[in-house]
Amino acid sequence: YLIDHAAFRSRCCIIVSRAQYSTVYDHNEKVMKTCKKMGIKTVAVHSDVDANAVHVKMADEAVCVGPAPTSKSYLNMDAIMNAIRQTGAQAVHPGYGFLSENKEFAKRLAAEGVSFIGPDTHAIQAMGDKIESKLIAKAAKVNTIPGFDGVVKDADEAVRIANEIGYPVMIKASAGGGGKGMRIAWNDEETREGFRFSSQEAASSFGDDRLLIEKFIDNPRHIEIQVLADKHGNALWLNERECSIQRRNQKVVEEAPSTFLDPETRRAMGEQAVSLAKAVNYSSAGTVEFLVDSRKNFYFLEMNTRLQVEHPITECITGLDLVQQMIRIAKGFPLQHTQAEIPINGWAIESRVYAEDPYKSFGLPSIGRLSQYQEPLNLHNVRVDSGIEEGSDISIYYDPMISKLVTYGATRAEALKKMEDALDNYVIRGVTHNIPLLREIIVHPRFISGDISTKFLPEVYPEGFKGHQLTATGRKELLATAASLFVAAQLRAQKFLGDLRVSNTQQERRSWELCVELEKGVHMLGVSRSGATYTVEIDGDKLEVSSDWNLASPLLTVTLNGIHRTLQCLSRNAAGEISLQYLGTTFKLRVLSKLAAALSVHMPEKVPEDTSSILRSPMPGTVVAVSVKAGDTVAEGQEICVIEAMKMQNSMTAAKTAKVRSVHCKPGETVGEGDLLVELE
Amino acid sequence: MAALAAVRRCRVLLHGAVKSSFRGSPSQPRSYSAGRLSVQERIERKRQAALVGGGQKRIDAQHGRGKLTARERVALLLDPDSFVEYDAFVEHRCSDFGMEADHNKFPGDSVVTGQGRINGRLVYVFSQDFTVFGGSLSGAHAQKICKIMDQAMLVGAPVIGLNDSGGARIQEGVESLAGYADIFLRNVMASGVVPQISLIMGPCAGGAVYSPALTDFTFMVKDTSYLFITGPDVVKSVTNEDVTQEELGGAKTHTAVSGVAHKAFENDIDALLNLREFFNFLPLSNKDPSPVTECHDPSDRLVPGLDTLVPLESTKAYDMLDVIHSIVDERDFFEIMPNYAKNIVVGFARMNGRTVGIVGNQPKVASGESKAPIRYQHLISKLYYCCLDINSSVKGARFVRFCDAFNVPIITFVDVPGFLPGTAQEYGGIIRHGAKLLYAFAEATVPKITIITRKAYGGAYDVMSSKHLRGDVNYAWPSAEVAVMGAKGAVQIIFRGKNNQADAEAEYVEKFANPFPAAVRGFVDDIVVPSTTRRRICRDLEVLATKKQTNPWKKHANVPL
């Protein structure tokens, strides 16, 4: 960084606008690290609730720009402009989302003489508008999606356009990035519904309610090209990122390079991406997204004029620091590299770790306080970019991303193995997270063979994600670990230090007969101990389990018949209930002595609540609309109310046809996960 | 199917296990002259009879109610093969109403008593046997209980009572009443000498309720246990109230409304296993130090999450349980009365292996009438969160006195804006009840460590184990505010009639809403970084382990009851 260092010593200050992933997740830390390396002072802006966020602590200065709702803080241009004046910042790095692609903001910065670390207004404007961007792409000889059409004014027009294109069609906000507000309609009715939701979301998230309807390509892959362009007309493509593993059109697992592209396709895509960048005089880092069909035909989707969440995997395989490149470009330096100097070195995988429940539609937001949090940084070739730490609150206000977990290896297999280890060693307590899903995706045969598409999740888990399905061996490993852990805890409970006035006359036990319940199965186990090794007998098989049996550590590293595994003990109580995270998924076990197990047949069954007539909120959020009142008759599947959480609107429907007994929520109210919304008769 | 078979298999095995653990005599009977049962045989026969209590039919009925038998409970509670039974041959002495008939005599009568071990440590146990005359209390029954209580006090070991009794043995009349009184007296004599624990596992009505009430801890089993002075029928005839047993004296009522019970468990097994865990926290007697167990949690562990836990706005709530869980060993906190007076949190935990009692104000929960905690309370700002009120004062006081009696160090987390105002509280006697907590903290001579996390206002500051009440180590977090009252109220008094309230408030906040006024006077020993709190407490406890302090001689103190 020698040259850069000298160039930026000039007390340049950077305001980093809070990223989209706010409390939960942020690249801003990444930007700040790079700035620090380059000798640039940083200023963080934050909302009320983020005053203690990591990016605020890392910055040299911090300015509060308003209360929690994004429209009053991170989207509040006046407040941010004030912060810039107040601190004398000379440049702004917009992070991702929020104002990063807002042309108004870029204009106002230009008017104040503050540089915007990113492309200029013209490019943002051209690429920020889905319709215009496609026209430009077409002109630049970039492949575009067939059946493309224009702006929509009302639901009827939406239906007419959809019919012109032919179903299925995709509806989304013109101004929205990624999959935000995107809905797919297969018929007129769905088009109307999609129109209503998308326009509401467009208005609330982007302050711009224009919509876009276009042909939906079935079974596509999502592959994007990273480009880098300077202010001197030079542009490079930094290879691709495969982002096909998505849920609700948001990326979950990404990798670079893609298993699917051959060098010719890669070059063709790269060259089209570069020509598009040049067509709009693009400068800075940008991403050109393509849909790629099974015959390797690719279609331009959109261009993101900002640094994307998944940029680290490109950095891993190319060795470039994209933030540093952006700052250089903003200062007017020409590119350092030529296309021939851009390598593909090894393989990088990124998993997006979200605070959400993967068992509900592959991920519904959850909230809470991170009571324990430990990143797997003890492992080599693992990088974790996060904006949170132990004790952070994950609130309902922003996207639920906890971190992006990147692993790197010389080969894909190596990177994937590393990802398994990293996920197993990642300690997150206090919020529900999607590690179970991530851990399953990366070991799925289809994923390993590279046979993926954006429909991977619904195709692989048509009934919804159910967690890891135990094999016979896995079951035994889990049972043996739980039983050994139980015995280790029992033994420790007898270890009183200091002088016992009444001495313990009992012999230390060497063997135990235990009964372990797992997924409704009951297993009789024999356990015997020799030192820290337990021999567990299950159905005639013997497993040797050894560990240091540290009962305070959230990680439980065991050797099972010589195989090394990292499990996590999530909870353990006096009644023998043990929750173990094994291969990503949490399993509930109950370990009882033979005596207690035998007697438990007499214990009364507690009657669970009838859930079909009760509608509970599946996640914390705000009630946006309530469509029924007490006394109404609702049909099965009819919308009862809409809950908004983390900028997503979720329609809650009736589980059966019945009369509404009572309504327990009203619009505008905040509800928690499991809160009663509506009771049916 | 496999599961069922497995369970059935171990059922069979169990019978063998239980029998062998209670058999004490040699198996070869000596033969005596023909025509007469040998003594050996009679011993064996009586022992066998004692093991089955009221007989298989009644045992099945007991199981049918979702309850275990007296002996099954003892077997689960104690370490395997550790139970030593007393008085298996005792029989009732009633000769009225046909009670003298042989078929009305049961060896051991309606209670199983003895001693045994829990994780190797000595404990005395009685377990009432509902299969024999509904567990009713005869003179002999009471005598058996008194015997083990007397011995427990002589030896210095806790007493655990497993209550499952229909009440007095009516056929015995006053003898039964005398029996109750004998037990009550011993409960009182043992109070503060050895820990006494009651686990209510069935009915417990009438005078019988006062034995659990006199013990240190009363636990209940959900759905199958009841505690009341008079049952629903009597209530109906006297006050014309329609009430079910569950509503009147079930586990929910006593753990959430009356505060009679300290915790409830799902079923018999859950309760007994939890009781074993709980027992590990307790010293054996008032002559024993707080127990120390092997600990894997480093005593110098930092807790970074605490540095950001207390919200910047002083009216915003946070969860004191988050503080407690992250500071104590292995997040293991045995909360006492978790559903009653939730605005104060009390319970046992360990610090570097040593049992401590934790008392903490709970900013998440409103004081007074509000019971159900609303989710998202952190979004609402309310003035009276975590105030001390009548119930929380009494709850805290009783817990502090237990800890003091049994040498358990007390760690107090303070965030209290004062005592709860209002007629309900004043008429209810908040002055009298609040004094109990003050009294308890002041009289306690065990190591006392106090951490002011945020507010410590007014009299409530004094009460919560302050330096002035002989707190050994008192810390303030940087977020602490020790003052007579909050800024708004104070400014209205100090600057009455003046216009610029906002400026005055700012001045007050600048002066008082921080730990300095207390720190410069030495009322807190140090202002500590929250993440170092665990390390500090562990170190202090090490030092304070040899603390010796005595109160002036008195016959007994006069706590404001």
C-alpha cells in the first residue's frame, strides 16, 4: 500500500454510512480496517439503538443520526449531511444498501465537494433503474432477459403486462436491489397480490414505488461478475461468484469460482460485464449479475453499483482488497492491474450466517441478545466479517445477518471441509440461527457435485428444511456422546473440594446403565469409564468416547472411535435433558438412570395446546394489517394478518376454515415470537 | 415397539434393584421349633411387608395418579444403595375403630424414614406413604419423623421431607395433633441449624401445611400436589367461593400468587432430580462453610457482553438474569421463586466452585400488580420498573436470611429506583415489609459483595446491601447513579418555581447521575469495568472466605415480622 499511504495521509476523513445489515451485520468494519491500514481516519454514523455497535467502537469518531427506524436514521440524508459537515469528512463510503445506490445522495455530496467512494451519479442512476439499465445493457450488446417490459401503475396494468410477457413473471421494486421485494406470479391473482406487496415494500424501503415485471427464467443459476473500473476508462473483471443457493431470492451460500463455468463462458461473461461498465463510464467496484441457464446461456439481470456482501470470496481468490481499490479509484488513481494479472487462486466459500429460524420457510427472522458468541477464528483459512460481538442485541429493525463466514482452500473440497469445521466451531447463543441449514447445504451430494440452481432449497427440501437426518452411525455417536457427557457431569457433581465433615463412604462408580431418549426412540446404554475415556455399549456396538470433559465450554470436542468431532452442548439440566448441536443441527436428548427411566412410565402426559385454532406470530415483528375481525368466517389459507419483520412482509393465513373467535393484535403493534395473534373457533 | 420393550425390560430389572437395596438381613433363617414362625422368618416377612406399603393395589392407584411411591421417591432422590432405613418395624398404636386389627397394621406405618447420601453427602429423609391410610399422620408416623430430625440436628445434616399425606389420622384424635406439634417444634429448633427442604408431592392440607411453611424451601410438583389450610368444600361452605383444588392450592397458585412455594417441577422424577441438583448448593449445617465443587469455568474469565448490557437511556430495561448468567460459573443459576415478585431475582449459583446467594433487582419486570411480563418491555419506558415492593422485599429478605444462617456469601446486583409508591403498597404495609429486607441485609455477617449496575436511588440504595449496612466490597459500574432520586423529581424540589427545568435537570444529571458522588465518599470501593466483574468477585470471595464477624449477644433478634 505504499503509494496509497502517501496519498491519503492528508487527514482524509471517511463517514461510513451504516450498512443495510446494521446492528446485526456490517461490512463497515471491513471498510474501517482497510482505512486504518491506509492511514485514513474514520467516522461512523449510527442510529440510537446502534450506539454500542462494533462499527461505532472501531471508528475514530461517531455521530448519531437518529432513532432506530431506517427512514429516520440511515436513510435520513439531512442528518447524514450534517454529520459530514460537523466532522469535516472529505469522503463517504456508503457501505451497502441504504444510501449506497442513491443518486440524490451522491448529488448532494458532489455539491458539498465531498467525494463519494463509489461510482459517479450518472452510473448509479443508470444502473439503479432496472429498466434503463436493461436498455443500456442491450445497447452495449449484453445478453438481456427476454420479455422485458416497463413501469407499472396499478394492479390491472400489472396483470396486462404479465399476460403479454407470459407466465411465470417476476415482480419487484425498480429501486430495490437483490431479491428485496421480489415476487413470482404464476397467474393473474398472484400478479395482483405481488403488485400489492411489492409496491408497499418499494414505498417503505426505498421511497420509490415504481415496479418492474419481467419474464421469470425457470431453474436458473445466479452467477455474477465482479468488475473494477477507474476514472480513466480502464475496467477489469475479477471473475465470477456463484450465488445460486438462495432462499426467498436472498443469497445463502456463495462460492468463487463457480463449478459450472468453463473458461470461454467466464471470459464471455466477463467481457460483457466490462463492456457494460464502460458503457456507463463506470468507476469503482461493481457487480454485474447474470442468470445462467442449464445450457450456459446467460442473461444480464442487474448491476450493483456498490460493494456486495459476498465480495470477500472474490478477494480470496484474486488477492485484491476491493475496498482499498475503491478508495484508490475514488482518489483518481488508475487501476494497478491488467486483466491478464487477475488470477483464480484456490476456492472460497461464503456462508451467510443469519439470525433466523431455518425450520420456518428456510429462515424467518429471530431476535434476541447474543448471550454467548464465539467466532471460529482459531481455525486457519477462515475469515469472519461481522458487526456484532457477545452481548449484542439483534433487533427487529434491520436485516438479520450475523456474519459472513468465509473459508478458503486450495481446492473446493478443502474449502468445504474447512466450512464444516468452521460451522461446527461457531458458537452462537441467545438467538436462533441458520447454521443447521448451512451445515446441511454444504454436505449435500447435489451441492458437492455442483448440481445447483436458485431452486436448490425448495427442490432438495420440498417439505421444508427439517434439520440433519441422523444415520445409524450418527445416531450412535450422538447417543454415546450424550451418555458420556451425562456421566461426566454426574461424577463431577460428587467432587467437593475441601474438608468434608461427614466423609463420603461410597466407592466411586465405574459403570452405569442409562436410558437415553432421542427423537422418540429409547435406547438402553451401558457406560463404563477408564480415565477420561468412556466406553459406551449401544445395541451390541461399542463406542469409545474421549474428551477433556470441560463442562464449562460451549464446545465439546470428542473423539469417537478415533474420529474427531466438535459438538456443542447448548443446555443440560438436572432432569437429564441435554441439547447437543451435532453436524449443525440441534438434537434434544434425555438421559436417565435405568431406575428413573423405568419409573417415568408412571409420569402423567401433559396435554399440549391445540395449535390449529390458534394463530401465533412465527417471529418478532410489527403488525402491518389485520384482515379479519371477531365473528368473521375465514377459509383455510385466507390471509388473517400481515407481520413485517426485518423489512419483510409476511402474510399469516388461517390453518383451517373456521369462525374467528377473537383478535389479539392490531395494526402498528409490536409482537414477539409465539405471541397470540388470532384465535379461531 | 422397541422403545416399549426396553422400558418393560428395565421395569423388571428395577424391581430387583429396589428389593435388594432395602434388604438388610441375612438370607438364611435359623430354624426354631416346629409349629411357630421363626423370628427370622417374621423379620423377613415384616420387612417384605414394609417394602410394599399399602399393597400392590394401592401402589397401582398411586401410579395411576401419576405419582411414585414413597420408596421409589427415596430411591430416586438418594445415591444408589445409600439409603439406610430407620423404623421399618414401627406400627401405629391406635386401638379404636377397629384399627387394632392385623390387616390395619402396616410395618413402618405411613412414612418411610432414614438417612442416605446425595452425591456422597449425608442427608436425612422422610417420605410419606400415601398407600398406607392415605399417608395420614399417626403418632407413630410423627415419632419416626421426629427421630430423624433429632438425629439430623445432632449430626449436622439437612432434612428433606417428601410430603404426600391426606392429613391427620382421625382415628387417633389428639395423638395425631400432638404429632404435628412435635414436628413443628423440631422444624423451629432445626431452623438455622440444618437446611430443611420440603417437596410437596401430593396433598398437604390443614395443620400439616405448617411443617413445610417452617422449612427453608418448599417445592411442589405441578398438577399432583396441593397445599391449603382448608379444601374447596370448606371454602364453599364458609365463603361461598367456587374454587378448584388447583386454583386454591396448586403449584401455580403457590409459586406465582401466594409465594408459599419456592419452585414447581413438572412431575415426581423431574422434582427429585432437581432436588439432587439443588442439594449440591447447600452446606450441610450452620457449622459448615459454603460448599465448593470442582469448577471448569475460569475464575478470571472476562464477560465482554456486560460492557454493553446496560442501555444508555436510564429508563430502558434490560434483563438482570443476563448479568447473573454470564457472571456465575457455567451459566448455572438455580433461581428461587422465579414466578413470584419477579422484580427481584434470588437464587443460588457458584463462583469459582463456591456456592453463593444472588440477589438482584430485575429492571425487566414492573413492580406491584403487574405479573405477566410483556415481551418488548425494553421498548416501553416505565418509571416503576424494578422498584422494591412488599412481595419483593419479603422474598429477598427470606433468601438473604437463609444465606446468612448457612454461611453462603451474598452477591447483590443493584438497579433500583426506590420503593413502589401508592396506596396499595402503603396500606399493605410496605414500611413494615420493606424493613425486613433492610433488616436481613444489615444483620447478615456472611461475605457481602454488591454491584450497582445502574440506579441506586433513595432508601432502596441503603437497603440493597450498601456499604453502610456492612457491605464488604461494593462496586459501581460506570453506568451507576447513586442519588436520592431521579433527576426529574429532584429538580422539581430543588428548583421549585424556577423556569428553566431542562437546564436544572441537566445540571442534576451531570452532578448525580454517575458513580462519582458515591465513589468520592468511599461508599463504593471502586468503579469497575463491567466485563471484569466476575474476575473481581471471584478474587474477593477468596479473600473474604476467612471473614469473621459477630453481632452483639442477644436472645434472638426481633425482625419486623
